[in-house]
Amino acid sequence: MSEEKLKVGFYGITGCAGCLLSFIFNEDELLDLVKLVDLKAFPFVKEVNPSDSFDYVFVEGLVASNEDLKVLKELRENSKFLVSLGACASTGCVPAYRHYTLKENYEHLLYKKIKELEDVNPTPVDMHVKVDYYIPGCPPSKEEIKTFIKKIVRGLQPKPNDNPVCVECRRNGNECLLEHGKPCLGPITAGGCNSVCINGGFECWGCRGPTTDMNLDLMIKILKSKGFDDKFIQDRLTTFAGLKLPMLEKIMKK
Amino acid sequence: METLLLEKKDYEAFITALINWCEVISPVKKEVVRFKKIKNPSDVYLGKNSFFPVKEFFFRKKETIFKFKNNKISIPKLESPKRIFFGLRKCDLNAISHQDKVFMETVKDPYYISQRKNSYLIGYHCNEAPSKYCFCESMRLKDFFDLMLYDKHKDFFLVEVGSEKGKTLAKKFGKYLKRTDNKVSLEEKKIPGADRLPDSNIKDLYDNPGWQEGVDKCLSCTACTALCPTCYCFDLKDEVKARNLSEGERVRNWSSCQLKEFTMVAGSHVFREKREERFKHRIYHQLDYFREKYDVDLCTGCGRCIEGCPTRIDFVDIINRMKQDKAKQ
């Protein structure tokens, strides 16, 4: 570990800033965490934000305007490692759901009223620049952001959680919501959230994106066998992770 | 083995006496049946076995192995609570004996031992298979308990004493556990309806295509290993403090052979990359590999991995079918 602190930046493009807040919600260790790095830029909370060079830059939100793209490309150029923070940046999340709706269904609501607004297809950051690490989730777990920072300052490589949500859910002693007829996506969704939704009785919507090991084909079969129709399944699967399920159309036709 | 008699009219008073002596954990019926600390005799539920296994009280879900601070290591103070586990079925008692082999004989795991050593095990014998997935009779289980209640008579339980700890309990609660000339016959120890795996030898089935139907129905969700009363695999992880990166703790968590991460080594190489390999590994560990080392099958036939599987993969059916197909050839 070198003496010099890692130069770090936290940036948001189009998003709700919830992921940035998730970092700040680490109240118990926040002041210590900030001291571990040279927090050069964090426009959400800081006034002066030099952005010439970073070791790590965390980007929240997705590309929904030409301005977003310009900012993102600059950040990529000025950083050694770019971290995709949260579901919008990583999978496209709810904004990217627009890919699955027809233009005439939404344009009259806003884009036809305000001519200056550009209608750019919302897309996750890795469709535009290279991403080195992902911290997925809507919002990402504050623990995971904390652990990530502790790893990089020790020169360790953070490892994404590729285990399904079910692993933590079973450990937490929950009953399986699929058994209760709820369309829970836990079995195909990457864990790391401590199964927070299921602990509270809500089924998993897949906000952390798919695991590399998912059995999507079987997941869809299960949902169909529980009585959910194709439209419902397609909607549910695409709400958070649609753009990361490229084989979806092929499987739905089966 | 000494046999005693507990009159059913004394049953509630007996449980109350246990509760007054120490913490009592037994199956409790909420939405599902699970092991919980009880306050009253009426909390005990014996209608069905617990959906969740009892192992979490000994092999805990999360265990701090040690704490470290600037190169100094300290082991947390290990408590050994005196507890009675009441209403354990034969499968779960045998499962404890198998985990004892792993954590108390092969290795002396202080965390497991501390949770286990002051625990008393009181069984409740199944009169018939409590679930259609049970197959304990096929697993050649042993008598392993401190006390075992047999519910074969209208007015009384017969209680077998199976260990020194059992003798202690019999003496301590002699007011309720009375002398008798009755014995539990071998016939009465059989559990009807729990013998659906007539031949559990799967040595020559590894490459059989019959496994595929199970693999295709597997989500690798790890329900089977979490609900299994014998599965004991774990993961170790260091957690450090932000105020001092040389301070923190090493924790042990339950893990599962169904995960790719479980066999991931340096350089991100995964030994059991394919779902098929992981699927078979669990069943082979339960019915083959463990036997090679300990001369007993790890699986005790409780059927939880089937009942709790979201797609009800029944490996007993799969094995039986493969055997039948082989016999036909």
C-alpha cells in the first residue's frame, strides 16, 4: 500500500442521487472512510471539485442526455478505474424500461411540450465507456460501498457478489415467497442486499441484476406455472435488469 | 438401555419443570414450524417436524472466529449455554451426531463444541413418516439421543435413556420419569412410510443421464443446503474497521457447494463451473464421499431438501428411476 491516498470522485449523471446517499448513509464510519482516500470530487456534497485525474471514480445514474455522455467520457478519460454505482448505471434500471414502450405512449407527456428536451434513449454507462467494477442495486447496499472502499485502499480487488439473493434469504430464515405464489426473482438476481425486501415480506424485483449463473429459462417456467402471464413476466423481468437480459425475447417465445 | 415411563397427565408438568431448569428449544408452529425457545408447554408442536433444521444452534449462521488489532489476535469468549432441545426427530438427532463427527472428532472446533457441550437432546419418535418426502428408514439410522420419547400408548410415553446426560436428566426429573418393565421393541422403532430409497448406493451412477432432469430443474438457489440438517460448508471472510484497517474480525458464514463462488480459487478459477457438477456434488457428498471417510452416510433422510426446493427436485425419485432403468437393461 503506497503512502499516497487514492484520488477518488463520486459523480452523478441522470439519476435520483439515491446511490450517492447510500454511501453517505454509512454514518457509523463515514468520517473514517472519507479519511482513507483523497476525496477530490463529490459535487453532491462538496463545493470545490477538481476533476483532472482520479484513481477511482464512482458514477451514479445513466446516460439520458448528450450532456451526460460528455461528462461520462471525461470521467472515463480522467480515471484509472471507473465504478458503476447502482442499478441505473449498471443495468439501466427503471429509466431504461423506456426501451420496452412505444414512443407515442410517452412523448406527449413531456417531449412534445418542451421542445428543448432531447429525447435520448436512456442507457447504462457500460454501453458507452468501459466499466471496471459494478456495485449494483437500487439503491446499492451501503455496506457494499463501504467494503469496496476498504478493499481498494488495501490494494485488494473487490469481487462482485454473484450468488443469488436466495443465499442470504435462506440464511435469514425466510420462507420462500415463490411458495406463497409471489413472483420473486431472488433465484436469478445477484445477492449482497441481505435479502432486505424479502425480509420485509416483499418479493425480489431483481434490482441488482442477474447472476452469471442464473437459470432464466427455468425461472420463467416457474413464473408461468404460478399463473403469471407473458406480459407480466416480461414487465417484471425488464423493470430493473431488462437491458442485461439480452436473451429474454428468445426465451419468452418458447 | 434403561426405559422409563412418563404419564401423559404429567407431560405438561414435566415440560414446565424443564423450562424452570434451563432454556428449552423445541419445534414451534408459526407460519411454518421452526425451532424456537419456548416459554410454556403449549408452545411445543409435535404434529410435524420443523421445516428449518436445528443445526443453526450449534453450527451457527455467522460466527466470529477471532478479532485482530495491529497483529494481535484475540478469540472471543465462548459461552456454553445449558439448553434442552426437545422434540427432535430421529433424522435430526442423527444429523447432530454426523456434525459432531465433523466438528468434534475430526477437528476440535471450539465454536461448535461450546454451543454443543451443555446441550441436552430429548427426542420424539415418529409414529409414521411426518412428510411424504421422508426416507429415514432407508438411511439405517442409529439410536442417538439423551432421552427419547415413544408415543405408543394412550396414557403414557415410554422414555429411553441413551447417554450419561440422559441419566442425569432421568435422575433430575425422576418425579415424572418413573420406573417401568415396559420396553420399546425393535418393531416399534420402525417408522412406516419412510423407506422410499431402497438402495442408496450411487457409486456407479455418476455418469448416468438420469441426473439431467434434476439439473434442468435446479436454480442453484441453495435452499437444499441451507435446510439440510447435516450440510456444514462455510466461508471465511475478514471485516476491517475504517478507522484502522489493521483492526477487525474474521467471520464464518454458512456457504453452499451449489454456488460457483464456493470452489473459486485464486485467479478466479472455478472447479465446479457447471450446474450439473454442483448438483451431483451435494448428493455424492451425502451418499458416497462422507461414507468413505466416516463409514456412515451423511444424509439422514429428513427430506427437507426436497420439501424446501422451489421446484421439488426429488433426488430419491431420480435415483430410484436410474436404478430401475439399469435393472431393465
